Amino acid sequence: MTKGYVSFLSIIPFMVANYACAFSTADVGDIINKEIIAANGKQITIKVNEPGEIKSTIKLGVGQVIEFSPGVWTCSASPCIVIDNASQVIGSGIYRTQLKLASASSGPIIQSADYEKLSSLSEKNALKIASPLDGDRKSLPGVKYIKIKDITIDGGDGKKASVNGVEIYGLWFWLEDVSIERFSGDALVTQFIPSGSVHPDENDAMESYFTRVKLISNKGNGWTMRGPHDSIVSGMIAANNGGWGIDVLHKEGFYSGGGLMLTNTHLYANGNGMRTESGANILAYGIESEANKGVGLLLRSNDSIVQGTFYANRTYGVQIGDDESYSGVNNLNLQLHNNKIAQLKWGNNAGHNMINAVVFPNDSSQRYFEGSPSNTDYVATSGPNAVQQFPGGISMDSDRNMYGIKESIK
């Protein structure tokens, strides 16, 4: 189909039309909403070429797309854009297209349809609010098939507290080449029902994709992740956030954010690096967590697999368990260096961990371990004061090990 102006009177079923609109000093949101209403449910693409102020919330319908040209749009509406099933918000590239929060806005910049209602419900009640699509067998709540791509979302001019950048309740969606910056709350909040298992007669795999997403200089968390579980992250950077770089949580005691798969993730200078809640495990490969004001990684869940480097954090490189939650049965392959208090803290340890690590404190003030492993943990480390422990006992060089144990403990 040739792009350009297409009549709203077209009656060809399922037609996807393209509309190019030039906006100036008027309410950009109001003008776009009139185009959406005139489309009468068609899956249109609206091209926004002239920067301006979005005073009225843009409400995209099913399958509708808004494409922004290079420029800066000010968002005074709260929320600025609401997205529905299979709708998309596409820019012309990070920095080239910017959606900026106005000083009086309560945000967020982008929010999924029915987010506030669904995010407060239990799974049982949320499942009563199905979000079906014609020709699609899913009957789960929330949005699906949405995409946010090639855009900067900036909260730097906002004056109100606890304003988040993007809020999504749903499954099977994409964030790609997006930077979310300088919000007074969290950059990104995602959520879905705790279970959402795949049924043989439904295409309802819930995994979502987060590719080359930057979460920078927000006062809250970089990402508060309550689902969808088993989601896939590649090339995420969370830096200079006041809370956790990434906070992986559960809802109703299981799954939700659990099963999160991460590759090539950088957590830098956040309040804390990354945390997993009990019931929300991770599979993280190529994670670098450095210079955070607290811990590099706090595991409060079981069954995680982590391969990464943790250094120059102001408390611990990695901590296993805390006062509230046990953690165990984790497989960790680590490099730990120059973490201020200790390189690895054994907190509320459930045991049965397998830890292979290169451990180098920067000086004598930095401890190797805080606490000690249980006799069910496997630990093999190199570096000064190296520890080798096998389940059922400890066997180490007494001149170098931190315990001073001369023979195996049974």
C-alpha cells in the first residue's frame, strides 16, 4: 500500500491506513484523537511530523500505530499516551524523538489500557477481565503485541513526586531501542498475572522482549519487574537510578517476574544493583554490576543462574538471602573485586548453592566473605584467602583459608 493520505471511507476489511498530520501550537493529543475516532476502529498509522504539546491523553485503539518524526513533544496529559492490544509507539531514534514530561503532569508518558485497574487486582479477579482479539485465541488480561521503539522518554521537567515513565500490564510485548530518563519515580514498571501457563489450544506464551533499553537517572528504580515471567532481556543498561537498577518481584507468592532471562546487562551507580524477590529467580549471563551505592546483586530467591562481574560496590558484590528471605540452590559463576565491606555475603542461606568465583578484595579492609557457607554448599574460589568447600565438609590450605581449619570437617 502506498503511504500517504487514505480516505476514512474505505470499506476494505482489515485495511491498515496511513495518515500524515502536521501539528503546531494546537493540542496534539486532541488532533490525534480526532483521527483515531474518524478511523472507526481501523488499524491506522498516524504520522506526527510537527512537534508540539500533548494536552489530551492520546488513546490508541487496537492495532493502531503512532509514528513520531524527529523532534521534542511535551506531555502535559496524564497519562500522555494509552496503548491497547497490538498498538505501537514508534519514534525516529533515541534522542531524535523525545517525549518529555511537562512540569505539572502526573504521568506516566506511556501506559497500557486498564493498567491502574488490573495492577491492583489478584490473578483470580484479573482473569475476569479478558482482553480478546478477533482471530486470536488468547483470553488473558492486559495488553498484548504492543511495541515501543526508537524513542527517548524524558521526565526531567516533571515537578511531581513518584511519577513513572512507562507502565505496562500485559504479555508478549516489545521494547526496543528506548531510553527512559530522569523520572521522579521508576523508569519502567511492568506487571502480569503470576501464572499464565501455556495451553495447547492457545497462543498465550507470555514472554516479552526488552532489547537495548536504557534506564537512566531516575529517582526510583530503573525497572520494577512484576512480570510477565520468563521475559527476555538483551543489552539493558540501568545507571544512576536512586533505587534498584532492576527489582525482580513476584505477586501472590510465585512467578510474576521470575524466570527473567538477561544477557549483557550493565548496572552502574544505582542505589543498589539488582534484587530478586523470593519466588522470582533469574538467568543472567554477562551481567556487570559496579559502583552501586549498596549491593551489586541481592538474591532472595532460589534456582537462579548468574554469570557476571561485581566490583566497586559500596557494600557487597553479591549477597545470598537477607533478613526476610532465604536463598539457595543457585548456580553462580562470579568475578568479585573491590567491594567495600565484603565480596560475598552469606545472609539467610538455604544451602545447596554452587559457587565458582575469582575473588579479590582491593585491600585488607575489604572482607572476602561475610558469614560462611553451609555444609551443603559447593564453593570453589581463587584469589587471596581462597576457599574450596565441598558438600559435607571443608577442605582448604590452613595457611591461606579464612577459617584457619587444618583438616576436613565432617
